[in-house]
Amino acid sequence: MQTHVDPFNGRGYVVLRGVIEPAAVRAARREMEGLVEEQAAKLLAAGKIRDPWKDEPFATRLYRLYENCLDVAPKSFRQELHRPGLFGVFFHPKVLDVVEEFLGGEIRLYPNYTARPKFPEWEGTQVLWHQDGGYTEQVADGGEQTVEQLRMVNAWTPLVPARVANGCMQFIPGTHALGVVPHTKRRHYLEIADEVLRPRLSQAVDIELDPGDVVLFHNLLFHQGKPNRTQQIRWSLDWRYQDATQPTLRKESGHPARSRRDPERAVQNAEQWARLSFT
């Protein structure tokens, strides 16, 4: 039986090629198209645009809507993701099978799942070098558990081909073994402190993926999204799984994704997911 544990523990990530079937990718994209339609209606109602760009392709429409008012453009979507078409991504059984190798049979969808439209050449959606644990430490609610003790697996998938040109992910392999490192607050995002990051930048690797591919990576792995040098949006989804026997260190509790002890506890289907909320 194939195991992903050794490469995950060694370099901090594993890539699952084509694990999400095309129908599930299309369903997720339709939900993003619905989000964009809602943004167009909001901007029209506020008098910020006159043209809703209805004939513009998915890869460019949101940018066209906001290109003259980037100060109010969305950097990400989170509360809006309880939609039926996203169930097949967040709760994909083959992805959960791999995650179970790392976390065991009690798995939580951690309360940090996001859709990101990386706009062309805009710093507002260019995520800097960071560890997810660095963000978690900023909001941790105390208690005996520490960020470094969280048993988590991050997941990321593109909804359009992710290449160097449009800002694919970059990792620095093995950096998850360093624990939580200092971060500096920048205008839009946190960034790993320069004295920690600079000596390791030469080891960075590009993670180019196609829709349907998923990369799973450690909560403490150094990663960033490269700048988007194209004229199209690089749409992606990122989400996280956690050992459900642990606290989240956040005020939100997330949602059960798999339970071997009590299977009925987990979110069962797309309709149930759509009735839930970000809690």
C-alpha cells in the first residue's frame, strides 16, 4: 500500500495529481462564478460600476469588476463558501484517505477554508512567505495546547492551471522542522522575518499544479504565492484538516470531516454543508 507519510514528514508536502475529478472541479468553479455574480450585483447597487461585465470569462471577470476600485476588492472569500459545489473538494474521500494516514480517523475541517482570486500585479492578493502556524499563533486563544502541537494538514488546489507566470505556490522543503518562526506584519499579510527567510530562499521550489491536483503540506512549512504576471486571475482554494481530538486554538470549532468512531458525526453531503456556516 502506498504511503505518503515519509515524504510528507521529510520535505513537508506531497502532491496528489488528478485526485479531484473534473466534475467536482467544475462544480467548484460554478460556485466561484456565483460569487463573482454576487460581487457584480453589490458593486452595481453601490454605484461603483456601470457595467457588470456579464460576457467576461471567469478568469478575468472579477478583475474587470474591481480594476478601478481595488481599494475595496476582495482578497479572499471565507464566510461565503458554504455552497453545495464545494463539498466535493473539501470532503473528497480520496483526499481524506491520504490525510487519515497522517492524522488518524478523527478528522476536522479546520475553521480556515478560503477561496483566493489572485489578481494580476496587485499586492493585495500576493501572499508573502509565511507559515500558517504563524497566523494561528496571532489568534491562538491560549490554554495548554501550542501551535507547534497542532496535528494539521493543509490542502491547496487551483481552479485554473497554476504556473510560475500566474503566481503558483512556492515551498521551502524541510522548513516545517524549524517550529514556529518569527513573523513581521506587512500591509496585507504576515511575512517570515528576514533573518530567518533569506538564508533559505535559494532552496525554494515552484509547485505548478493543474485543476484536479491537490498539494498537502505541513502547517509550519514556509510557503508563498508568487506574483501573478499575467492578465488573468489565478483562482484557488485552500483548506486545512486537523486531528479532531485537539482544540482548534481559535474561537471557531470547524466541522467534522471524517469520524471512524462515529461516522454520522461527519458532514454527510453537499446539502448539509450548504446549511452549515463558518463556525
